[in-house]
Amino acid sequence: MTTTRSWAIAIGLALAAAGPARAAAGPQVKLGAHAPQTGSLAKHGIEQVKGIRVAAEEFEKRRGIPVELVVYDDESQPQKAVAAVEKLAGIDKVQGLVGGYGSNLVGPASEAAERYDTPYMTTGAVDTKLTAKGFKNFFRLNYMPGYASAQSMTIRELFQAKKVAILYNSQSATTEIAEEVRRQLAAGGVAVPVFEKFEKGTTNYKPLLLKVKDAGCEVLLVEGYFPDYAGTIKDARILALPVKAYVGAWGIGTPEFIRELGPMSEHVYGTSIWELGTAPAAARAEETRFVEAYRAKYKEDPSYIAMLGYLSAEYMLDAIVKGAGGGAPSAAATRQALRAMDQVTPIGRVAFDERGDPRHFTAVLFQTEGGKQVVVYPRDRANGKALYPAVPWNVAR
């Protein structure tokens, strides 16, 4: 059974949909999730929850174990994320938590999960300070260093650029990746003459882009979120910004991104953990199973955010059941099962260190070509070639 509740209403609106009856192979598992379904981060959170829902349904089919999935809309607001976790863990009594998008939401939400001693796995928060807190219940599938190196190494090895501009959202995760990429580029002999911060909610990027133009930068790197990409691309078109490539961080290439920007989504580079057809050989069957289930349910291809939502829910459900060993689930046993995990998955090898960080995470860099995400770096995971130089605002409309 899946349930969605919105914090926009004082008590919440329950939307329950029961799955087909089947013989149960074990007691019901109760999984909680929170993610932005409204607000500034909704485009990403909606994709995340789609993947989580597929995971719950596929788990029921494969294992014969009923899953009650309770989902709350945190409305892209930190206080609502905390309230969601407190209700999921304290009132709904879920056995594990997944979801969360944005380090500024996940940080306080993870503190609530720790207070309630509930295992929590996120896919949308990469700030290194989150695991520095030493929480025993916090796990994540992706983190900062893997994203930064995908960007800096592509710029150095593939583009061989000498001058790069970095514009970044002032939030913690985007500030951190901007600083790390600048450090890596400098270490590789690449100049960053423009390194400029902008505040969340910025709508006029032209003054910053004029600095990029005046500095003669070859590559524009924007560390931000969907509104930042849409705004900078549209303003760059107005200015006819003479750079050779536009590179972003996360949230690029989702179906909503392509629908919103239309032709101007073309040629944009973004980091990803997974794109269609990029799973390691050992995990291709799992990739195919997920893609087919997702297409059947939503009539569209999944984004990498949907894949991450799927995997986080799948691993948490598996850990709850394995930890219980046929008995009643416990937080300690679920944590132990997660820390014992070490397997090749559609996003590569997954294992967690003592802080809950992924030991082997590396991102890929893709380019949108013909409405599809083509992985261009690193070379051993590439499924196509980069179109360079090419920028989205020069695409014929």
C-alpha cells in the first residue's frame, strides 16, 4: 500500500492505493519517505518519489512481502522536512526512511531521524558536513568528491580548456562543489578568473554572465539547481555568451528539465550517477528490470534521480528484512545489514563506510544530445562522444 500526504493541509490528505493481493512471505514492511513534491525542488523530488514507488512495488512482487509506503511532501522547506521525518518515525512508526533532496533539507531531517533512531538513506544531499556529524543512522548513495572530479577531469582532459568561469548558488552543497572544482582545476593548471556566488531566488544573471564574457572564459560551469540553470541559459542566450560549453551539477537532464527548456536543453552537460545503458555488466539485469517497470508505470524513461530513488528504497527494504531475519525489525539490525552491503549495482559498486558515505562512488558527465543523455566521461563508461564546442543557446529553434 502506498500513501501520500501533503503538509500544505493542516492534518494531511491520505491518498492510498492498495496493490494486488498476493501470498505474503513475511510480515509487512513499513517504509517512510519525504521529498519535495511542491516548491522550488519539486522537479527533482517528484522524480525521486517515482523511483521509490517502483521499488516498493517491485519488492512486493519479488519477495512476496507487503510494503506500506508512506510519503510526505516536504514542500522544499527544511522545517517541513523535519516535521515529515518526525511524523514518519514518531507517529507512523516506519522501519526505515528514504528520500530527501537538497543538503539544506536533508541535514535537519537527518538530525530528526537520529533522534528517533530510525535508519535514513538519502540520494539528494552531498554536503560533506552531513556525515561529519557521526550519525549512526545516516547513509547516502552519492557524495561530493565524485561529482567534483567528473566536472574537473572532463574540463581538463576532454575539453582541454584553459579558462573556466564558475557561478554558484550560495547554498552549502553548491558552494562546496564549486570550491572543490576550483581547487581541482587550479591543481591541473586551469585558470578560474570568474568565481562568483549568487543567492537562491536570483532571477537576473546577466551581470555575472557579462563578467564571464569579459574574462574570455571557454567554459561556463554553473553549480546550482533547476531554476539557476534555466535562468542562466536563458540570459546567456540574450547575451549571446561566447563560451564553448555549459556545464552544470545535478538535476540536469530530467524529463521536466527537457520539457521546460525545450531546444535550449540541448548540449548542456551535467553530472549523473546513471543513465540508460550505463550499468556495469553485472548489474544490467537489474537495470533492465527497473527500466521496464518504470516505463510500464509512468509511460516514460526514468531519470537518474528516479534510479537513485529506486535503489535507496530497494536497499532499505532489503536491509529491514535481512536485519529482521524473520523476526521483528530493529534499527540496529537494519543498520548492520546496510553496513554489510557490498555489491555491484546499476550505479557501480555500493558499500558504505563507518560514516554512511559510499566507499566507491564516482559520477559520470553526460551531454544532452537529441533529447537524450549521452555519457561522455569517463571514457570507460562513455556511450557516446561530446559535441564540443556547442552551447544550448545556439540551437536552432
